[in-house]
Amino acid sequence: MVWTAIAGSVAIASGIVVGSLLLVVFGAVGALDGAGSTVLALHFRHALHHEQISEQRERQALIAIAVGMGLIAIATTIQSLSRLVGGNHTTEFSAVGTAVAAASIAALAVLAAGKQRIATRIGSRALLADSHVSAMGAVLALCTSVGTVVTNAFGWWWLDPTASLVVAFVALAVSVGHLRES
């Protein structure tokens, strides 16, 4: 939770400063991952005190994570399309944001695998959904790292909103899938 809070905050701030949608979206996914982890920690603490997982709390956590992912996907789609249609060329390079995204690739991949392993073991759909948020964050971290470097090196202004749009579509599909499960 500490890593996602720091990395997400740095990515959002860096993205706003340089106009990088990829960095802002990466930070937003990090914020969702941190929020989801917090909700799940409280959910599992409750389960420990009552010696069972509450189906109602499990469902609420799953819905909260899926809705958060869907909202990020919708906002990203709107912003990406706006930038593509408007031909927004204002993205600059952020060494700090790119470094945080690069460091997050491995951190989030390991976190996603651990969450998925535990979710399967205890039968938690909410934790599985949260593992998907972490995995999406790892993929987004890779896209962000490569995208910001390539955009800066070649001046491909369209790469930032296009990559963000692809991630948004995947996030929306995963969100809808989890909402159907709930």
C-alpha cells in the first residue's frame, strides 16, 4: 500500500506537470490499487475476528474495485479521445515519472502474482479482482515507461493517448467481467 501510494502520487503529479495522460492514468490505477488493498485488508481483518469471510463484504469489495476500474477506464477513454481528436501535442518528458513507472513494473507484477495466489487459495473474488488491478498497473507501468521514452525520443504525440486508450479498453472489459461476477 505504501509503494502504490508513493508511486501513484508521484506519477499523477509528474503527469499533470508534463501533460502525460499515461502517467496520470498509471497514478490513478495505483490509487485504485492502494484503495482496493486497504478495503481488502479491512475486509480480511473482519474475517479473522469472525473466523469466516463475509460474503456481503466480499461482494461489496468486488463491486467497489470493479466500479473504480470502470470509472478510470471511462475517464481515460474520454481524455484519450479528446487528445487524439484535438491533436494535443503538449506532452513533455518526466524523468521522475518514467523512473517510478519503470520501478513499478516488477513491484506490481510480484504483487499481482501474490494476490492472485492468495485469492485462489482462500476463494476471494474481490482479492482476485484486486490482483487484476495490480497486473493492469504492471502492464500500464511498462506502457508508461516505454511510451514516455518513445514519445520524447521521436515526438510521437499520439502514442500517449493511444496507449492510454488501449489500457482503458482492457480495464473496462475486466471491470465489466468482475461486475457480472458480483
